[in-house]
Amino acid sequence: MSNGSEKIYVCATKNKHDLPANIIKQLREDCGDDKVVEIRSDLFNFKNGEQKPVINDSVRRKEIFLLWTIEEHVDTEILKLMFYMDALRRAGATPIRVVMPFFPYARQDKKKDREPISASMLARIYELIGADHSITTHLHNDAIEGFFFKQFDKVGTQKLFLGAIKTYWEKTYGEFNPSDWMLIFPDEGMAKQVRELSERIGAGGYGGFAKHRIRPNEVAKMEFFGSCEGKNVIIIDDMVDTGGTLAGAGKQLIELHGAKTVIAVATHGLLNGKAPQVLQESCFEKVFVTDSVHIPEEKKFDKLMTVSLAPMLAQVINKISKDESIHYENW
Ligand code: R5P
């Protein structure tokens, strides 16, 4: 399909998030201005909230990278994505490669009692409407990939975070050596990823928590397995929503298990409710997130460090456009 000399066509769903514009800017820097073509669109809203995107340029037989990000209301953005895909497909775009830095509803990936498996349902709907290829970053559960039938790629954020933590640490305190740090998972869902990362980077060890939730947004109990007496610790999660999971884990590590310094990392900074206050007042030295979702000014706090996904996603788009490997472990 692609031969590397073709143009790269990108189209971004409209909202206030600046990540799509930053990805396009980076792509232009990496590949040359004339190689990257932005497909223009408008988004109209009816008074009752209905959304109507209009694609302004021809996309017939064009491979389109559709950049989809979440600004605030997740369900509105999901519908917006569907309308964009429908418009692009009906206008002849093929294939449609959806770049979704954050995959919403990933926490609903299995059912208990009479519940939907929303993550699976959405994957099927996206593909039914037009997604020929879905590209995302840190997934809540790697098995979600199996909910998609068509081409699917995920890129990790671990190297990005490690680079950012190293830079911060060396600027503030001096040498950063992974073997001086323990990696901690805040719940069982992250256990495998954290163990593998710990082995890959030669961390000083790993450990983690078993989390008991009573209902969404409410954690009943967190049990720690491991030992971090006198150690520096990085807690790694896929997302931080209300901040309860991370702050609860951090507090225990410092107060009950003797950790020295605790840094929190979460790819998706949803930061809802009291999260900014909870995390600012927590024991964390810093809280690192990416810009996978829009973080408005009022959600920012002093301890928050945001690492942009733009350079990595630009590189991923460039590689895919040339049919090059984007092997997971490279990120
Ligand atoms: C849950 O299993 C996720 O991986 C996160 O730990 C969780 O969603 C974070 O939510 P909160 O910040 O509200 O505790």
C-alpha cells in the first residue's frame, strides 16, 4: 500500500486538545512540510447538542490517519469519532487508521453479573463504522487488543516516562540509576507490565498491591505485597481518574512500608473530581502523566509533570505510513 514516497494524510477530530496539532507539527518537522497533508474539516453543533462533522477536502482512495482525542465529555467524543469515520468512509477514504491515544471504557473489559463489556462493544462498533486499523498507547488490559478483529497496534509509554523521570531527577538531585528504584503496581491489573518493565530496565525490584473496589471510584482496601524499606519507588498505573488508587498506594508505601521517595506515573491523566487536590496534597514527589487526554488549566497542579505523546505518535504514524515495524518494546 504505502511506499514511503507517498504523502501522509492526517485528519483530526475537532476539540480544544492541542495534541493533534502538535502531532501534525512534529510530523511536518520529521518528514518535511510538503509530505504531510492535513485534511480539513468543520464540526457543527445543533442546538440540542447533535454533532455534524464535514470533511472539506477530497479523501478518495486516500490512506487517512484520523487523530482522535478526548477533550472532556467522553461519550460526546466517542460519537464524534463515529461521525468522522462515517463521513470519511462515505467520502471514499481507505484505509482509515484511527490514532486514539486513550481508549475510553477500557475499564469495562469483563463482566460480573449483568454488566456490559463496553470496551468490546466499542471496538466492534468502531470497526463496523470505519476503523480499518486502530492505534493506541497504554491499554488498561492488554487483552483488549483481542476485542478488535482488524489491524491493531499499541505503543508503550514506559520509555517516555523513564526519560522524563531521569531528566527531572538528574536536574534536581543528581545521578538517576534504575537499580536504586523499585517499581510498584497499584493493582493486579498492572502486575505483569510492571514486572516485565522492572526486568527490562534493571530496576532494584518490584512489588505491588491487591486492590479491593466496592464500586467505581471507591477503593475499599489495598494490600501491599513486597518490601520497600528505605527505597525510592515509582508507582505505575494506566490512568489516574479520581486519584484514589495512586494516593492510597503512595500513602501506605511511605507511612507503613518505609519508602523514601515516591513518584507516581499514569499514562492517562483524567484527573476528575478532587484528583488535583488529592494528588497535590499526597506524599508524591511528582505525578507524571501524558497529554493523551486534554488537561485544562484548572486541573493542573504544582506536582503534575506532563510528558507529550506528540513526538512518539508522529514517529509511529511516519513508520506505519512506510510499512515499517513499530514493535512494542521499542517504546
Ligand atoms: C483501575 O483498575 C485503573 O487501572 C486505575 O487504577 C483506576 O481507574 C484509577 O482510578 P482512580 O484514580 O479513580 O482510583
